[in-house]
Amino acid sequence: MMKIVPIELKELNAMVVRWHRHHKRVQGHRFSIGVESDGNLVGGCSVGRPVARRAGNPKEVLEVTRLVTDGTRNACSMLYSRAARVGHLLGYKKIQTYILDTESGASLRAAGWTCEDDNCGGGQWNHSGLLFNNRRNDQPQCRKQRWSKTLGDCR
């Protein structure tokens, strides 16, 4: 039987290093949660402030910045669902995340999230000649999908 547990950022980052296909550690978070199966930590997610400039008021909007599992069935949707519920209980109005355009979004759909935009983000972060020359570009640069859930409808 699976259950949600609180975890520290250090625990989440250890899972990211071990299991995530294309992202590195998270620098900070508002909170992180894990999912256990038979006493073993099989996944986790970090929830923080929105990263994109136009993502909304960080006092109203949360963003799942990392979600990782060892492949345990239903762990992803359980994490997305609980992250939204915790955000609702904390008084946030919306939660969002970005996934690669090659990912299906099945876990998000199962957790009651909707795709807001299936062709956003991506590209190089290094804007030639501007102050941003040293920004990270070690993340996937393909187009992304933005998924979200309004937190007034969490149960």
C-alpha cells in the first residue's frame, strides 16, 4: 500500500540525482512530499514558486518543479494530486507544472489537472549580448506543455 509522507529537500534531491531523466537537483522549495510503498521511498516531488516570468503571483501560484519516481505504478498521479491538495490547504489558488512535449500527461490527467498550453517554453536561455549570458542551458530546450489545476476544486 502506498502513502504520502513529508520529505526534506535533501531526500528529494537524492531521488532526482538517482532517477530523473533530464533534470538536476532543485535549489529550493516551498515544500516536498514523498510516496512510500511497503516502507520504501519510491518517489517524490518538490513544489516551489513559479519560475516563468508570466506565471502569476508567487503568493497565489505554486509550481511542481521536480517529480520523480522509480516507476512504481500510480506514484506520479498520487504525488500530483497530493501536491495540489497541500497547496489548497496552504491557501494557494493554482498549481502548475511543465512537462516535455514528448510526455503524455497521463498522470496529470489522472490527478485532475488540465493542459493549459501544449506548445510553450523551450529554447535557449542564453540571450545573446544581454545580461543573461551565463544562464543555465543544461536543461531540455524542446517545447513544453504547461499543466495546471485550480485549487478551489481540491478535495
